[in-house]
Amino acid sequence: MNIHEYQTKELLKNYDVTVPAGRVAHTISHAGSVAEDIGGSRWVVKAQIHAGGRGKGGGIKLADSIEEVQKLSDQMIGSRLVTHQTDNTGHLVQRVLVEQAFNIEKEFYLGLIINRSSQRITLIASSSGGMDIEEVARETPEKVIKEIVDPAVGLHEFQCRKVCARIGLVDKHMQAGVKLMKRFYRCFRDKDALLAEINPLALVEGDRLVALDAKMTFDDNALFRHPDITDLRDFDEEDSKEIEASGHGLNYIALDGNVGCIVNGAGLAMATMDSIALHGGRPANFLDVGGGASPEKIANAFRIVLEDPSVKGILLNIFAGINRCDWIANGIVQAIRDQEIRVPVVVRLAGTNVEQGWVILEESGLEYIKATKLDTAAKKIIEVINEKEQ
Ligand code: GDP
Ligand code: MN
């Protein structure tokens, strides 16, 4: 689960990481009063969406007066912000963060991730922070410093000092850097995060280290023990079909192809997507209906997949181990009896009671294309979609 920048900053503030004075605003007049409350003579207006690259996309603007804060908020709130991290329709901006602006002397990058190969939290830092960090990582990877954390002892002081030295947080800045890294790590651990970034971490006038931008992603499987984090979920930033699917116990992830997939088991779903790709097609989604695929679940799966207008055909791939194909077939028949299926459907059944399964489908009068092997099923659905498209 992702959260907004202003929410991440609130969290970090609770861990004594310095963030700019600021508050979120949903309306133009509120944005103006936030700026007045903060005081000073310069502010930053920041569009709050779950995507990075806002600076380059026009979602981060400096203002020199309250009127300008309001004008910029007016432009941002209600508009759709497109960045290199969004698709070309962008995200709807529903709120802005209004903050005091700083004169930046230097920008650093600071990140924490779970490194899957070492299976450990890794601190990542660079002296070349700011908006071009992806380019830095690609072209000058030696400028990206990594420090692996031993889970038994946590992030050591000496590790922080080493990282500070390598990114140039030295002399009077080192102590502040070390403190900040330790606090950042503690927040990450306490909240079961998967990823956290402070970019830029800025050295500003008065020799202070301030987190000017912050982003955090949490482990969905650990949310049950963090009701405070769960409350921060912004459903508007998520795919509505994914939210609906999770309510029905289905594991659905929207993708950008045109072959709708309904599969039992995550591994088989991955294999199905691979087969589709191998034969030149592109899956429109990942959908795992799970082990006990009841008629209701299959019905919901069809409905959710068909809600996606880019779906031009459906591949239903069931391997019955503990399940039985005759139950599944009954489920399919019930599921689509009440729905208008406007696209071709390829069904592949295998496993326990497969013969009975086919008999049920045949007798139902349902229009479908039969396949017994995954490979042929993938080929067939792509063929029929291509024929229809021509
Ligand atoms: P992102 O592009 O989505 O990562 O948004 P950021 O919050 O990182 O903002 C982009 C850039 O705006 C930063 O890298 C900074 O250079 C700049 N920026 C953000 N806050 C301030 C500020 O208070 N003062 C100044 N001068 N620049 C800022
Ligand atoms: Mn940033």
C-alpha cells in the first residue's frame, strides 16, 4: 500500500525527522490560510498523488505570495497530473501540500528497501539526490552507496557514519545525518515498510538537514497490525476493479493488454500470463480466483474482468487438484448464465473429474472454445482476438 507525501511526512515527524512546516489543503482558500499560518514569504505548493516525477511534470511550484499560493492551488486541484511514472491520462489531484520553502544548498538521496537477494533491509544513499536520481543510478551507479542492515542488531551507528562520509555529510553535518538515518530506519522497521525514500534530503540555509520529499510503501500482509497506516489508504489512487476484487476474496491486478485471464492459483496465473506473452499476446490482468473457486467467485471474476473495456477475449484456465472440474464447470455455467459475455471465451480444464466437467459445459449450450493444454489455450485466445480485430 502506498500513501501520500504529506502522510509520510507526518509519520517521519513523529520519529523526529525534520520536515518543512506545512499542511495539506483540499480547497483554494484553505491553501491560502495554510500559507498564512506557516508565515514567511515563500512557499511550495505540491500536488499530492501516488506517483513521483511531479517536479518535472509541473506538480511542484514555488510561490512568493499568498495570492500565488492560491493561484497555483487553483491550477492544480481538480487537474490531472501526468508524470513519467503515471500513464498518459495521469492522476486526479484532489489536494495539495502547502509548505514553507527553503533555499537548498545541496540535495541528497536517502532510501530504505528490502533487498530480496540478501533478504535484508538496505540503506541506499547518494550525494546526487533530487529529480534525476534514476539517471544517476543508471549512468553512474558508483555514486549510489548501499549498506546492508543485519536484522538482529539493526542499523549501526558506524554504518550511518560510513554512509554519511561517502555522500559528503561530513564535519558538523555528520551527526545530524547519522541521527536522521537512524530515525528513518526505526520508522521503516516499526511500520513494516517495503520501501521508503527521502528525495531530496536537503541541506538548507542554517546548516539544517530537512526531508523535502518523502515516500513510503507498506507491506499489505502486515497491515493487520498497523491500523494507523491502514487508515491512510486513499482508494481514489487505486484501481476500482482491484478494490472490488479484494472485497470478493479475489486477487486481481490490472495490466495493460487485452486478454482477460481467470485462473485458479497464483502460480498457474503467472504461467498463463507467460504463455500468452510467449504467443505474442498481452494479458489484461492477473486474476487468481483461489483454491475453492465457488460459482459466486467465478461469477464475480467474469464481471470484474469484463468491466475492463480493453478486454477482447477471456482465457479461463483451471487446474483442479483439490478442486473438481465438475464443480468448476457448474460454477462457470451458473456464473455466466446471468451475464452478457460479449467476447470469445477459451476454457482450459485439467485435473480431477475433467471428463464430467466438459460434459457439463457441453450440455449447458454455452458458447466457448475448448482447450486441453495451456499452450493451445493461449494460442487460441490470441488467434480469435486477432481474427475479430481485423
Ligand atoms: P518529485 O518530483 O515528485 O520527486 O517531487 P519533490 O517533492 O522531490 O520536488 C521536486 C523538486 O522540487 C525537488 O527536487 C526540489 O529541487 C524542489 N523543491 C521541493 N521543495 C523545495 C523548496 O522548499 N525549495 C526549493 N527551492 N525547491 C524545492
Ligand atoms: Mn522527490
